[in-house]
Amino acid sequence: MEPSTTKTVRLDQITPASAQILHVAQGYLHITNIPKNFNYESFLLNTLELGQLLEQPGGDNSTLVKPEPNYENRSDSRTSGSIPPHTDGPWLNTPVGILALACHSPGEKVVPTCLHDMTRFITESLPLPLLNKALERPINWKSDFSDDVKSAPIFEGKNQKLITRYSQNMILLGESSPNLKRSQNAFTHSSCDDFSYCFAALYRDWSQKPQNQLHAYLQKGDLILFSNHRFTHEVEGNKSPSRCLERWFLSGEK
């Protein structure tokens, strides 16, 4: 697996090569110096050619992501608190390929969007037998938008690409055995039937290490795009009431 490539560029520096890292799912693109009244949707579809625009959970092309007072669900972008690592739509048959977030207002205090490269986690912390186990074993996921529970593996090979699904809040964990330690050994415990619990604990420990975090500080007008099949993302810290992003889902296929 190739290492991820990060790229921060001004809008006037965008070339087809800039967007190519998204097509091959090897990095993220952070675009700055975007003027007022910019047509983000046309840019995503026509300039970057990031595939089809996919519906948001409410049926719209895009969704405003902003905190609501006293909203406590930490699985939902409306919370004013932090949101743990996740990919969007892990319960879907095929999760969305690319996330795009435009910053309309960073708020009084800029809270970073933090990305974690799941392929690095695989190569650094998952031996091949355990990766195969994650590929084969369905995990139960709870949707934020209904009472439905769907089963799908954390890792799935599709069209010669690796799709990852993960959400620290949406994964339905098994009960921890009292003699299981939060370590790699938990995966190979002879009586372990709580694979989801073990995986969540191991990934949480890995993602909290500074060397495994990519921080993007979005200013007004900035646009960030990243592979939802490769990266988990989280929001660290409490968000200002005036913070407002706009989110698009794209297929990522030309």
C-alpha cells in the first residue's frame, strides 16, 4: 500500500494532477484562497471531475454542518462537542467515495478536522492474519438516521480497491471479556468472540498517537476533500456556535 500524500494548494494552483491523488485514494486535498460566491458544486463536478454527486441523508445535494445548542449525540455533526474517528455511511452497501467540506465560517475558535490514514493502521498494526479476519467478518453498524442495523465488514475489496468502514460511535460492540487486554493480543485470544470490541480498542489507541494524525485548520472559504474509503476523520474539541461547514458526498469514480 502506498503512503498517503497530503497536498495544500491555492485555488489558482489547481491542475488535473492535483485532483489525481483523490482518484487513486492516496491523500487529501486542502484548497485555500477561494473567493466569495464561489460555485463549489460546479468545481467538484466539472473541474475536479470527482464522479457523481450523491444524496445527503436528507435527500439534498449538500448539507450545512453546524453545531446546535445542547445537542448531545456525539455521532452526529450537529453536536457542539468533539466527534470520534469515523467514515461516513459505514452501514451503506457501498459507502460514499469522497467527502468534500467547505468552510463558510470557522467560528471564533478554529477547531481542526483530524484525518487518520486507515491503510497506515493496517500496515503498522494489523498482521496479515488479522487483516484477513477483518475482511471476512461482518460487523454490525447502527445508522444515525434510523433504527436499522446493517452488517458489513470493516475492510472490503471492491473494484481492486480497499474500502474501509469505521465509526467509533456507530459500531455495535460486543461485551468485553474480563481477561481481554486492549492490545493486539486481544485479536488472537482463543475464546475471543467480541472482535468488534477488540478492533475498536486497538484503533482508538492507534489513532490517538500524534504521529497518526493529520490536522487541517479550515479558514473561511477553504475546501478540503479526502477519500472516505481510506481516511477516518474526527473533530477535536468543542466547536464554536458560529462554525459552519457545507458537506458534499461524491462517488469518486470518473
